[in-house]
Amino acid sequence: MSCCPPANATESPPVDADEVALLCKALAHPARVKLLLHLADYGACFFGNLSDVVQLAPSTTSQHVSILKEAGLVLGSSDDKRVCYCVNPERIARLKQLIAAL
């Protein structure tokens, strides 16, 4: 009796381990997951205070947002007075594709 199912006959494309690790690392903190889920649920450019979403200090929230932005999962743009944040749908699709290939 084997604990592993038989290997799939069709080969999947190679997974970019570095890219998977980068994206998973970006999601390795509950606050970042909450931020990403909030922005995804919001569905449009979010101009509010993200610290209210995660109940953390603004500086801590900013660090978490920076990590999500570095991984490409969140996009941010600013005008003279405020910053807009939204999810990057292409990067989210890529994350889903990579996870599905594992």
C-alpha cells in the first residue's frame, strides 16, 4: 500500500521555485493576507486607511503593504493628497497558477 497517489501521466510545466517562494513569503503573515483579501473584496481603488483593516500601527501596516507591493500582489499610486491601493489581478492569477501546479 502506498501513501502517494500514482503520478499524473501528463507532465506539468516546471514551476519557478523562486517565484513561488517570493509570493508565499509575501503572504506569510496574517496581516498581509487580511490586507490582500480586503483589497480584493473592495474591488476598486481603495483610498482609506489600511491600518483600520488590520488594527496595526500605520508604520507596521506600511511595511506589510510594501512587502505585498514588492511581490507585485498590490499596486499603489498616489496623487497630491492620497494613495490608492488595489490588487494586481494578473499577479493574483499567476499565484493561483503556480499553486495549482504544485
